[in-house]
Amino acid sequence: MIITKTPFRVSFAGGGSDMAPFYEKYGGCVLSTSINKYMYISIHPYFDETKTLLKYSENELVSSPWEIRHTIFRQVLTDLQIHGVEISSTADVPGGTGLGSSSTFTVGLLHTLFCYQGKYASKGKLAELACQVEIEKLGNPIGKQDQYAAAFGGLNFIRFNRDGSITVEPVLTPTDAYKKLERNLLMFYTGQARSANPILAEQKKNIQEDAKARNLKKMCILAEQMRESLLHGDLTAFGEILHEGWQLKKKLAGGISNPAIDELYDLALQHGASGGKLLGAGGGGFLLFYCPEERQEELKKALPLKPFDFHFERDGTSIVYIGDKYWR
């Protein structure tokens, strides 16, 4: 048996600029970190080598990869010509909550299968292949930040260059500021899971509009400013940048926010948060806030939501167990 773990991510600034219609014209950038919540994927030869068993939120037993209903499983297993295995996936958080679960799954699955075949793939290669699967082959209306965040891990500034190349630059924050940033971030689950694709499809279409493109340019500037503040260990403006970025993001597409989310956000600002955002494409999932430690209990009491404990992580996708070797 082989087991991998691949981290989920929290995106702070620049989200949306990782879509091709924008970065191919203007260049894009995102500042994000991976967190200690993971997607675990295990693989083992199936006792009936003529069949493949998949275990996720459903169970599928198939005679051919083309029979698989799960689109990512079907695409990747077909591409890599792997059959006669049992694959299980489990995660610390559910999908549709804004932490990049689909791309985390794709990166983790590719890593697991390459390891099973006895092949090496770099983190950059895993991220690149995951983008090809999700965006080019399956046609999902998503960007590229989640795949690179999951593969590389850590606190990174990710550039999406006009020629299609991706640059992952670790943000070398002084230790004290790094720990303070981690302590001052609070996450709450709204209880509303959603499919990001409809929102992202509208956002991708809207990028063609000058006003939306201007918003994304401003969001990229904010990401640059946030990186500079972290490099110098200055967290003074962090919450303010989160807030400004959220105000711009809400204008990119309908459904990113709603009256209930806006009410919760305003309540948080009244009780200690200096800024925040809804993670992912919007519409539900997790709310993230920057709040000084001395006011965090006040904020927790004010919000009718359950806090979600997390920490930063730096490893990215990794192999956590290799039992007997079943190299093909």
C-alpha cells in the first residue's frame, strides 16, 4: 500500500488573476499558504485484477476506467493506464468549502499513481499535470493557483506569466511575524458548501469586461503589497489589504457573496477583525479574518459560527507510507 497526503490551501490575495483570459493578457499573481488539513489517498492492488475499486464519497467497482463516473478518477486512470487497483480518498474537510479541494485531490491522485508506477514527478510537474487534467482535458472553469499551492506547500507568492509559465516564490517572512500572522488568523465555517464552477464560469466570462479586469489588476497590486509587508515582517496593513481585496472580489461575479455572508462579515468587523474574506470562489465555505489575539475571544462570541482551527504547513504533497512495493 502507498499513502500520500496533500494539503489544502488558504488564498490571501490575487485570486482570479490565475485564470488564463486574464494572466495571458496582463500577468497575474496570488499570495497563499498551505495549511495542516489534508487530502489522503491510498492505493493497493485489487484482489481481482480485472476490476478497479474506488472509494470516496461513493464506491465504484468498474471493469474499465471508462466506466468511472468520477471525472478526475476517470481521466487520470485512463491517462496513466492504471487498472486492477483499489484507491481510497479521505479528507480533513469536505469539498465545496473554498480550500481548493478539487485541485488538492487531483495533485494527490497524480502523486499517488506516479509513486505506484515507480516513477518520479517533481512538485512542479504534478501541479502542471493537475492543471492539464482539470482545465484542458475536463474543461473546468478554474485557475491554476490551487494546484501549485497543493503541490509545493508553504507560504508562497505565485506568478502567472503571460507566456503560461508559473513561478512559485516562497515568502521569507521573519519568524516572529510568521508566527504572529498564523496566530492572528481565524477561520469560521459558514455551514454552506457549494459548487464553485458556476461562479467561476461567470467570473471567467466577466474578465473580458474592462471594469472587472481593472478590479483584478488592483487585486494583483494588493497581493504585491501584502508580499512586501510580509517580507519586512510588517503585519500592520495585512487586515486592511484582506478587506480591500474582498470588496474588489465581490464585484467580479454574482453569487460570490450574499446578504447572510455580508451580515456575518460586518459583524466580525465590529468585534475585532480588521479585514477578511470568503475563501475560494465564494458563495459559502469558510470565512477568514485577521484579528489581533486580544480581541479574538470577542470575535468568537459574536459570530454564530464554529471556529475552525488550523496552522500553516510547508511540505506540500508528500508520501507518508509505502508498504510492500507493488511497482508495475
